[in-house]
Amino acid sequence: MRNTDTRQQKQWVLVFLAWLIALAATLGALFLGEVMGRTPCLLCWYQRIAMFPLVVVLGVGLLPFDPRGARYALPLALVGGMIALYHCLLYWGVIPPSLVPCGQGVSCTDAKLGLLGFVSIPLLSLMAFASIIVLLLIAKRGSQNE
């Protein structure tokens, strides 16, 4: 009984950390768009579509804690992570310009937004999604061991 309680506490902490990352990413995206007036490109919008609901899904799974919450959040994080990876490859010039979906409107390849001068917005998004995916997979693995 006690081992199960400890395991659930560890899972709660992992899901809480994933929720904090999703919340920080959501607030950061809203700050860039609404406060700084940076219009997001098409790929940024798709990543927001995957990230914003994670705050709600993970938050609902925390109170009261439901270890199956990772199962519902993981597909959103995986899709968002794949879009973020594609976006990073596009930003770094690995993907040829002919495959760029940002043909109209603002493009992230033109904007020199970043953290510390070398961490781009697409890379921040990829790091957020990757962190969330790792935390959720660890939490999900812990719930399967019960």
C-alpha cells in the first residue's frame, strides 16, 4: 500500500512538471503574440494548437490525480513535438524552401527572435514538447507497473 502511494506521488510530480512546462510555453507564446505583437507563423499556430490544451488536460489530471492523464496528453505532445521538429529543421535550413508551408504571412525564418542569441523560438518549442513527452512517458511507465 505504501509503495503505491509513493509511486503515485512520484507520478504526480512528473505530471506536475509537465504541466509547468506546458504553462510556461503557453504563457511565453501568448506574451510573444499579444504583448510583443509578434504574429505567429503557420507552424507556430499548429504548435500552439497542440500546446495550449496540454495546460488544461494535464491540470485536470492533477486534481484529483489520475495517473491515466498522461495517456490523454501524450498524443498532443507527440504531434506538437513532430511539428516543432519539422519547424526546427526548416528554421536551420535542412528542409528545402520548396517544402515550406509558411508561404504567406509571417515566417519564423525571417524573424531573429531567440533566447541568448542562438536558441530560436522553434527550438524552445521543441525542447518544451520533448521535455513534456519524456516526463509523461516516465509517469505512464510508472502507472503500468502498478
